[in-house]
Amino acid sequence: MKENIIINEVGLRECFQNLKKLYRIEDKLQLLDYLILSGLKHIQLCSFVSPKILPQMADAEDLYSSAPDIDNVKYSAFILNVKGFHRAVNCGFKRLETSISLDDDYEFINTGKNERSALNELKKISDLANKFNIQLRIGLQCAWGRKNKKINYQILSDKIDKIVAMNPYKICLADTAGVARPETINECLRIVYPLIKNIPLVMHFHQTNERWQDNVITAIKIGVREFDSAVGGKGGSPFLIKSKGNIPTEELVKLIDERGFYSGVDLSIIDKSALKLNRIVNKIPTSTINLFNQMKESLK
């Protein structure tokens, strides 16, 4: 039996939060239908942040209440503070993702907090997650830095130790700026794995000027078995100039399956999901033949 690699689809947040235009919740739900049909089991629906900062996520509560309740499909949401935690939990979310940054300048740009304040907020969120029995994934943004400069691995180790002490459900390392390379991934993971012990590790890579596929392959060889990705390769930080998109889910699925692992995702349908997203974003009219209904009928 092939070994499974988990794909956590983040396109519904990463893509739409980066677009200037506001899109209808019906558009997001149509895309969600495709993602579910493709076989994806882990889907990040939205983020709970200030609508003044990201009005694209103002429909978070409505999106969750409208999302289909499907067996074995696990929804999650991204938060950055206690207020976002309460909004998400009041909706009904049982799985949340949050993060702090290895880069203090980016932390301030992203959250308005310095390192100490960010860690204090993270501790409050962690305590609440334990209180309400919420599965909390804690991420480290800019884990490979924000610019092409040498990483301070002592600072990295200190941050990881602080995250581990909060006993998260999972830990995620995010290459927010798209500067990771196979050699730095190898260096980083050799340090991180002994520190996190039995806590599952997730990679959140972005596209790079070189081959992001090499970054994924390097992480798989070291032992990583879960990756974030976004259908169509959309996304990227709205707070970084020329931020690169996330790794495309459809290409990640192909890579995983070709390397002899099991993604559990139907490549033909996830490809169609990317086309659907393109239609939504670029206002391309859908064919008079309902492709989605045709696919559902073919799978019966």
C-alpha cells in the first residue's frame, strides 16, 4: 500500500484574500464543491481577521455555515488573535491554524505586534484551544527568512521551542517569501525535527524563482508527510511586495503520485477546479453545459 501524503488546500483563503475585488460567496461555494469532488479531505475555508484590513474575508461566518457537511472532509480556518479565535469557535470550527513570524519586521507588518506581544497573544490562543478542545496548528512564518540572507538557526530553535511548549496539534513551517532552497530546507529540518519530537510537521511552501518541486521532494525525503497548497497556485502574502503564489495543488498532486506516494486526489478533477477558479477570477463565462453536474453524474 502506498504511503499517504496529506494535502491541506488553502486556496479559498490564500487566493481570495489577495484579490482587490470582492467575490460572491456563491463563487467560493462553487469552487469548494469542485475541491470536495476532487477528493481533498483537508480544506482551509477562510480567515477570521478584521474586515477593515481584509474585506475579502468578511463573509467567513456565512461561508462556514453554507459549506456542505461531508463525511471525512475537515474544514479549518486561519486566525491571528483571540478575537479571531472566538469568532471561529462560535461558528463551529474545531480546527484552527495560527502563526507567528521568525522575521520580526514581517511580524509587525502582518499583525502590528512585536515579538513579545505576538508570543503573548499566541499563548492566549493556545490556552483557549486547550480549554475548548480545539485542534490548533501553530505555524512559523518566514521560517527561511524574508530576504536572501543567512538564517539565524539559534533564533529558529528558540521560536520552535516556544511553540512546542504550547503543545500544538501540528506545527507548520512557512516559506512566506519564497526564498527556501533544498539545501536550506535540509539544514532547517535537521534542526527542527529533534525539537518537535512527535508533533506532526507541515510545510507551507510558496513558488520560487527556481523549482519549488525540488523543495517538496527534499522535504519528503527527510520525512514530511503534509503540505499546504492552493488550487491554481494563487495566493501569497498581501503584505509582501511581489509575493509569490502558493504551490499549485494540481501540480503537487501530480508530483506526489508520480513519486510513488498516495495523494487521494483525482488529478483530472483538481485540474478542472483550477479552471473553475480561473473562470471566477477572470469572469470567463461557464459553458452552457454544466460541467460540474456532468462530473458528478460520471462518478455515480
